[in-house]
Amino acid sequence: MRASLGDLELLAAVTRLRSFRQAALEAGISASSATERIRALEDRVGARLLNRTTRSVAPTEAGKVLLARLEPALGEIRAALDEVGRAADSVAGTLRINAPPPAAQLVLAPLLAPFLARHPRVVVEVASDSGFVDIVREGFDAGVRYGESLARDMIAVRLGGPQRYVLAASPKLVARVGVPSEPRALLGLPCIRTRFSSGTMLPWEFERDGEVVTIRPEGPVIAGDGQVGLAAAVDGLGFHATFEGWARPFLDDGRLVSVLDDWLPPFEGPFLYYPSRRHMPAALRAFVDFLKLRG
């Protein structure tokens, strides 16, 4: 015999309140529905569980035996549900985020300290991956991507402000080969390319006054890591297109110089994305609220 938890809770409520009408109000159903459900439960049990008169309701002996076993079990179930509810409401636990390296290092990492200062019971785990990851299948609470890479069925919240690329080279390389006058001039010069973990090497795209120029440069170094590319650029091995945030320390101390700045306008920064607003983990909800407060 199988009985639903709802029907067993209804039986306990009718017995406690000594009223079908009051139990039905508590359960948010009609009195007639409550009566039918108890009758169906008795049919499944094969025994009468409640004695009814026009004025009162009381458990039968069989009902008392069942309720004696049932009440402790229902109490345990209620306590477990309350505990889960409290955990969902409290800002604690692990927040797992998948993000590409530039967004993880330049945008997400600086947010961790102020966020964790507000929510010290949260642990943030950041997985840095330049490939496209199914965050639901891989068990992440959220991911970070740029606008053109966002799935349409995801909810997105802006993670940071605009970013931009720079085309950087060492002063000694510029002294040797000169400053390219426009993007196509790079096709005859040594360049340092980037290969992502997916195996893709993206072309370089430049834009000025509505004109877009896309090239596929060549050169002596292909780097799978941003820091390797920067080190090769500092050593004078080629022009390197990279995030300004990564290149800034080298530009500031003169180890690198930037060229073609007027062809590299800012672009929209990354977004945090996640699959649903319903039953969000408390740590994710807190992080989303934190981002919205920062504007």
C-alpha cells in the first residue's frame, strides 16, 4: 500500500484539529476534497481511520495506531525541510563559477575580496577555462562569458565595465621594424598569436570610424597562455594583441609600447550567466545582488 505524504499530513491535521473544515483550510483545499482524500486513504489502508459524526471527528483504534507511528515520522520530515529551507536562505556554502582567463583575472578576481567581506561564510571556487563549458552539466552555479558567446536561454548580469585590447610590442622591435601605419601592415611583420584550449586561433579584428579590418597574422610564437605571449613580446619576438589590463604593467614601466590605439576601441565587458532565477543557491543569489548593487 502506498500513500502520499500530503494525505498522511491531512490525516494528522484532521485528527489534531478535530475538524475536516479546519484541516482543509490549513491545507488550502475544500472540505469535500479533504473528505474524499481521507476516504481514499482508508480504502488504500483497508481500515477505517476516523469516526465522523455531524459534530465531531475522532481517530479509530486503527487510526490511533497509525498516527502513533506517523507523527514522529512527520516531525522528522518537517524538521528536515525546515533545515533545508534555512540553509537555502542563509548565505553560506560554495559558489562555483567558470570563467575565461581574462575575465577571471581582470574582472572577477578583484570582486572577490569585497564580496567575501560581506559574506564570509561563502567559499568561491573559480575555474578558469577559455573553452565553452556546459555549466549545468559540469556542476557550476554560474559562468562568465562575453556577450557574443552567451546562450540565449541563460540569464545574464553585467560583471564589469568595458574592456579593450592593445597591440603591444617592445621598444627595440618598434625601433627595428617601425610602427605599422594601419592593421594590414602587420601582415609583413612578426606577430605573436594565441591558440585557445579549444585549438582555435582567432583572427585579429580592428575598427576605426566604422571600418572593420580583420587579419590573420603570422609570426614566430604561438602562445596558449597570456603571460607567455606577453613575455615573448617583452623579448621583442613580435607584436602581441592582448587585453589592456594584462599589458598595463608592462606599458607603464616601458617594457612595452602600444600601437594602432585608434583602431582598438573599447568593447562590452563580460557577463555572469546562470540558468534560472527559481530556487537559486543562496550564495549565487547574494553574488548576483552584489553585482547589481555595484551597478
